[in-house]
Amino acid sequence: MSKLKPHTLSGFMELLPARQAQFDRMVEILRQSYSLYGFTPLDTPLIEASEVLLAKGGGETEKQIYRFTKGETDLSLRFDLTVPLAKYVALNYGQLTFPFRRFQIGKVYRGERAQRGRFREFYQADIDVIGDGALDISNEAEIPSIIYQTFTALGLTHFKIRVNNRKVLNGLFDLLGLREQSADVMRTVDKLEKIGREKVIETLTGEFGVSPSAADSLLDTLEAADPITALNAYRGQNELLDAGITELTTVVNYMEAFGVPADHFTVDITIARGLDYYTGTVYETVMTEHPEIGSICSGGRYDNLAEYYTDKQLPGVGISIGLTRLFFVLEDQEMLNGELLTSPADALILPMTDDLAPAITLATALRGAGIRTQIHGEQKKFKQKLSYADKLAIPYALLLGEDEIAAGKVSVKELASGTQSTVAAEEAIALITAGLARRNTGKPIRD
RNA sequence: GUGGGUAUAGCUCAGUUGGUUAGAGCGUCGGAUUGUGGUUCCGAAGGCCGUGGGUUCGAGACCCAUUACCCACCCCA
């Protein structure tokens, strides 16, 4: 009978054990980092009622969402963590304490065509702060400072957080009479880095009817070495623009106070982010050595999170790390720390007698001392058992044969050095514990 | 949704204008070494050449279709 060929769907990432351990280590660091800033963990269902997820309607979301029916129920897989958050906050408004600070790390689904670094199922690691009625601007500076801390904790050093404010862009577009098309113009401007100044001017003059001289001076402002100074020249002409400049200036000042080093963030008034619900500060983070990868983390300020579910005004600010893409890029660039301890166990017990009781007793003692332990009780040749330890990068093999049992001892072999000594169980525990403490596990990313 | 490319062993890939029995490296398994892995040496297993049709005396190579995957655009993490 012919077997079905096993395969994993395109755009779905599946990892081998050692890589999975590295991925999980990164998730663990994100949890610690987010917790450190006082965010509470949240988990919401992967599946929601379609009407909830599609409340906003129209656009890319509708095209990309995984939607299906089970019986009579119209269901969809979540495509981000923000919409579920909006539902959650609206639903539990009465029981939550504001400002509500939550983090959520989970898989989301987008039925778009997969490509390099582009997945259909991927992890997002989000943090958001939601205010009740109002939310102070200091939050807009704290969020990127968390991103700085988080990436630093992961071991990344060559990254830069770019900050902008939608009010600045919309104000500038207002001045050019582009209020109606601001979303499209914004997307064009956002591509500046990718398609170049000439193309942007071409689109602005061709598609949006901007005069060549106006387009030129807009680009001069956008590309100015010191954007804030360049923007200040426009002060007094547009209320929205003035508000944006003030906000942007405040955010930059606060970011410095939060301890984000000047070489890790920059004001870049060309970044816009596509999502149309951002209303103020927006961010994106790029790896400076690999600009071609694009943003690995982005987000911003929105004025009304849950407008489709409640009359309450719930402004917020948040950011999302595309974990799957980040991990893919790191692997691709060979930036994953190979030294990182990814073995599933610290010690492997190799029993060489038919009676496994002594091995089990020893394993219990080791585990009691916090040593991650496996027993290799299979009917395999001794060398195969050692090879198993080697393949799984288990640092210590504990040999337990007739001789050792008779002497009340165990032979401890450190695989890396090949050294071996026969000692009592308590001594073996001390030996292994000391050895493990010496191992420098380091950060997941080698940058 | 639009455009381009690829499909040969578990993996990465060779395979000459179409010609007898389809190769390599890595991995796997066995042996050298019955209580010592990782290194080395020797050996073995493993392919309906994505699927269906066509051209031909003859197809892994050529043509058509189909499916899957990859790359790019759109959009985005």
C-alpha cells in the first residue's frame, strides 16, 4: 500500500527539536521582559466568531482571513492580536483596571501567499496599554523603551527604532490638499526607502496631482537630516501638524529619559505603517545590518481601540514583534547563538544491568537536585546509547553497571572533554551541578 | 489577486544535442571497537525522476495539462 507523503503546508513554520528549544528560549525572554514592565499575560481564543473579527469590514483583512463554518456557525482564525484584545477589553470593561497593560504571545493566521520571511501562520508578541477615556503620551515613549530592552535582552545590538507621528504626516498632507487620499499617499511615502525619491515624486505628481515643486519640497522635509527642525519651519500653518510636532518632540524627550540610547532610535518622518487605525505616534524597528528584511517590530498609538464593540472611548498604544519572521531571519543570517544550551536534558543515565531500579533511583535523586535527567532504558548497544547523548547534546552520561552498583557508585562522563570519574551519587550531583553552573548559556542572538 | 521560476534518494543538488544498469555530498544503518560517543577507515540500504497525457524505435531530459513548492508584486510581522 502506498503511503501518503507527509508534508507541511506552505507558509507554516515547523522546527526541529534543537531549533524549537531556541525559539522557546526567545519566547521566555520576551515574557520576562514584558513582565518586568508590569504587563499582565493574556490569552484569547485562536478562533472567534467571524462577525467579531470582521466588525470593521472591508480591506485586506477580509481577503486574507481564514474563514470557515462548523455547522451553522461562521468562524474565523484571528489574524492579529489587537482585534481580539479590543473584543476582550470591551467585553470585560467592568472588571478591568485601567490603564490596562497586557502582553500576549500567540499564533495568528493570514491566508496570503507565502514568501521569504512571510508566513501564513506566525507568532506575534504584543504589548498594549489601553486607557479609559484618555491615555498619557508618556506611554508612547515607554513602549519603544520596552522594545529596546527586549531586543537587548535577546542579544540583538544592531537595531534601530524609528519613530514618527501620523499627525505630522496628515498635517503635511493637509497642507498639500491631500486630506482625502492621505492613506494612499502615506503608503507611497512609506515606500520611499524601497522605491527611491524619484518614484515617490512621480507617484505624487502623477497619481495624486501634487505640483512638482510641492512634491519636491515635501520630500526635502521628509528626508531632512534633522526632521524636527525642518518640521518646525511649518509651525503655525496647520493645527494637526503643530500637534504632531509637539507630540513627536515630547516622545523623543521621554525616550531619552527612559534610557534608550540615541544610536538606537531615530525620528524618521517617512515611516507610516500601513494600518489605518494608528492616529499618533508610530514605530517600526529594523535591523541595521539587514535593512532588506524590513520591520521586525511595529506599532503605534490608536485613539479608539474598541469602537466597533462599545461606546466607551478606549485609546491605546501598542507594538507587535513578528516573532516567526524574526526567528527565520536570525536563522537565515546564522545569528542564532550556537552556544545556547538547547539539550533536553543535563544528564543521561546509561543502565547496563537488566534491573533498572538502581538507575531509576539515581534519576530520582538527580531530578530532586534540579538536574534534568533522562534514563536510556532501551535494549540498545552501549555505544548507541552514548551516541544518543551526543546527538542530543546532553553534557553528562552516567554509567551504571554491575561494578558501579556493587561499589555504590556511578561513573560520570563529561562528553565534551571525555573525562570520566567513578564517584558516589551525591558527589556526582555536586560534580554535575558545578559543571552546569560553569556553562555560559548566553543570549539567544549572536549579533 | 498579479508576474516569474522550480519539481531527480531522508536533505542539498549533478545528470552532456533524447540512447542500455540514474549519480555525488551530507544524513541513516552495519562493521573496525561484545562497557565508551563525537574524529577516522571499510561496507550497506535507500529513487515509478511530483502527477496525468502526448511526441518518439527509445523520455529524468522535448511538448501540453495539472498539483505542489519557491521568488517577487500587492499588503504586512
